[in-house]
Amino acid sequence: MDERRIPPKQKVLTAIKKVLKRYLKIESQDRLADEVLRELRKEDKNYVITPTRVKRIALEIPEIEVKAKTKKSINLQKIEKCPICENEIVERKIKNLVGKEIIVGYKCTKCGYESDLEAFMPMKYEFVWKG
């Protein structure tokens, strides 16, 4: 039986760019991962990759815009890290009429993910080539 192999980051990055240049827009993380894997397996049929790794590498490519469609959450808990790229997330605050700061949402310091107090968890990702 052949050994599964993890492709180097640079090969994945190149495959992501190639796929998105071809399609311009892919509307799911799983589909992007499937297309990237298909591209990688042209070189080595034993390559394997997870959709999460593809997403994380895609987030690092300036020519790619990653959008997240979110689902509503009634009991929103405090967000500790970005649900998209797992980097630091900061609270968006405003002052109310009595001058007290209140949290109105969250924003990622890296990828730009924003959330109000209801829309929270990403349901579906969209990858757009803007290069």
C-alpha cells in the first residue's frame, strides 16, 4: 500500500493560486480542497490535504479574498479567537447614552472577519481570486 504524503506548503500555495485563477470563485471550503487535491495529485498521487489546511494557506495569499457566510446564534458567547483564521479578535465597542462602553460586535485583526452579537459562526466560505 502506498504511503500518504503531506504536500509542502509552497506546493499547496501554488495549487491554490492555479485553481482560483482557473475558477475565479469557489463557494465552499470543501470544493476548494477537492480542486487543490486534484491539482496536487497530478504531481504525486499520494498527497493528502485537509480543507482546514487549504483555508489557512489561502488566507495568507494576498490575491485571494476569503468571505465567510455566518449563521445566527442566539446565545452568543465571548469570542476568544477568530473563527476563520484563529488569530486575535477584538471587541467593537460604542458608548451608550450614559457614557458606558458596550460591546456591539467583534473584528479580526488579521483577516477582517466581523461579527455583530448575533451572526457568529461561519457556515460557508467563499474564495475569490482578485489578483
